[in-house]
Amino acid sequence: MHQLGRSSRNVYDRATFLRDGHGHITASVSPSHRGGKTVIVVADFAPHITAAQIGDYARQLKNTCGCGGTVRERTIEFQGDQPGKIHAFLEAAGFRVDGV
């Protein structure tokens, strides 16, 4: 049985994302306060996106990019400098990405 916004394989369905329109998010590169390491911060998720969905996006993006990351208060932080992959994934998921 399908859950809202998911296919039977527990992966978000691209058509559902595009139809629902998840809105704008912001992605930025932030090297400060992290020992000089590059971190990409994805923020400004719409209020209707749940914390569980944000966690799922983070998990899928970490697998796609092969990098580490964490979710903090509706913000995803990715280690490494792979803005192209992150931007492409989020646009394919139905978001309009500002920055990076």
C-alpha cells in the first residue's frame, strides 16, 4: 500500500513531488565554525514538509553523494563539496533551489 508521497520501495516518487510542489529551499556553502571543512547547508523547507521527510531526503542525499551529514532543526548539513549533485537531486525531487 502506498503512503503519501512514497512508492512501494520506500523511495519518494518524483511525479508526486512535482505534482505537489514542495516550494523553494536554500542551499549554501558554509566553511565557518567547522575547522575549515566545507559544509553544504540546505534550509528553508516549507512547513508542510515533515521532519521525517527531511530526514529521508538527508539519507537519500548522503547515499547519492557518498558523504556524511546530519539534520538539525529542519536544516540538513552535508560534509564535502558536492553542490552540483545536491542541487540536481533536490530539483529532481520537486524543489526550487536557491543558491549553490
